[in-house]
Amino acid sequence: MSHLSCPFLARHLTLAIPIIAAILFFFVMSCLLQTSFTDPGILPRATVCEAAALEKQIDNTGSSTYRPPPRTREVMINGQVVKLKYCFTCKMFRPPRTSHCSVCDNCVERFDHHCPWVGNCVGKRNYRFFYAFILSLSFLTAFIFACVVTHLTLRSQGSNFLSTLKETPASVLELVICFFSIWSILGLSGFHTYLVASNLTTNEDIKGSWSNKRGGEASVNPYSHKSVITNCCAVLCGPLPPSLIDRRGFVQSDTVLPSPVRSDEPACGAKPDASMEDTCQDFAISCTA
């Protein structure tokens, strides 16, 4: 609230008004910072060894020519066929509900959307903070709007309303901003409340993954628990999954530099250790499964 409305309402009504406004403000800022600085669920890209093992496992024809892997695979989730798309940037098949963000250039688990207002993707690990942010922001905007209206109404008692508006231009500006912004914020909160209750993402709703928006036959959402309360608990509650980003690791190059090759060494110029061979074999087995 403006510097005029807050002291006025505290003197003429109750001291609880600025206290409530301060609590809402700090809660909104806390949720905003958590949404911005929390890893949304970025999946690490496949290493050169993992990508080579996957392509070798896919290309079982034995030909020496390069053939790009197929773009999709099919898996069964709760009796529903879900297609997994191959990401040519991250060199892996994306897990269910994962999408590659063109802005962040990363694959994000349970990708909802990229929010420019928070400067981060909204995904599996920070969606609950984003929902709390827009929901608390709608309460804060509505609270400020009601307080400014109350302030102008009380000041205009016994005097001309137009003169009151001229005396408090800051409150008038605040009233106009809240009036035009509250509808978009409430609409966004209502839309994401619908998504939470249905266990959907913005990406799935826009693409019509589980509806007939594309003109095809509607399919059942395999991630829905058929209960609003259960869906809300599944999306907003529960332990936060760990981050898969290795912040202390080294970035590996996608290209292998040529080096002198000896007859007793592999083509890369160095003998792979046992851990690297085990990693490649485990990755190939997991893809086959």
C-alpha cells in the first residue's frame, strides 16, 4: 500500500492492516525467490559414451553409416500409451512429461512453462513455489485494492470525492494499477488451480495431450488420480525430489579430439577404465529395458 493509505488505515481502523500487508508481501517475495533460484528439474545431458551406447543399441543393423535414432518410443503408464521423444540436443529419450525448453536449452522434468517474470522454467521441483507465488500475489493484490478503496471512501466522507482524489494521487494510481492487474492475476491463479486439481501441466493443456483439442479422439490422463484432493496432494505436497545437477562437475565436450592411436589402444586414444565401461553397459541395459 502507498505511504498515505497504510498510516491512515492504521490510525482510523486497526493496526492489523499493515501487519497483514507486510506478512503477505514477505510471503510473496519468498515464493518468488524460491521459484527463481530453485532447480526446476533439469535433466543432465547424456555424455559422449552414453549417447554412443544409445545410438549403437538403436542401430542394430550392423551398417557402418550413421543413422539418427528414431524420434519416439512408446511406454505404458496406467494402461495408457505414452510416447517418449528423443531429444537431439540432450542425446536421450525424454522421460514422461519432460520437454526441452528453448529458452533455457535444457530438458526439464514435468515441464510446465518458461516464466519470463521469474526468469526460470517452472517444472517438477519448483512448481509448488510458483503456485504459492501467484496465489499469494492474488491475495495481496486484492487486499491492497480493498484497502485503497477503503482509504478513499473514508477520506471522502464529509467532503467532495473529486477533491479527495486530487489530494491523494498516489492512492488513485495504486487503485488503477490494482484494478487492471487483479483480473489477470486471479485468472492465472484460477487456471493453475484447475491444472493442480486435474494433475495437468500448462504444456499438456495447451497441446491438448489428453483432450480432443487437436480434433482427434480424447484420451484419459494417465497421471490423474481421479480425485481432486489426491491430485492436489500429489502436485503440491510430498518430499521435494533431489536435484540431478552436479554443480561441482566438469562440463564435458561433445566432440572427441583426435589423438595418436596405437595398435593396443581404442580409437579415442585412451583405454577406458572399468567404471566407464560399466556406465556404458548399464545405460545400454536401461535403454533396452
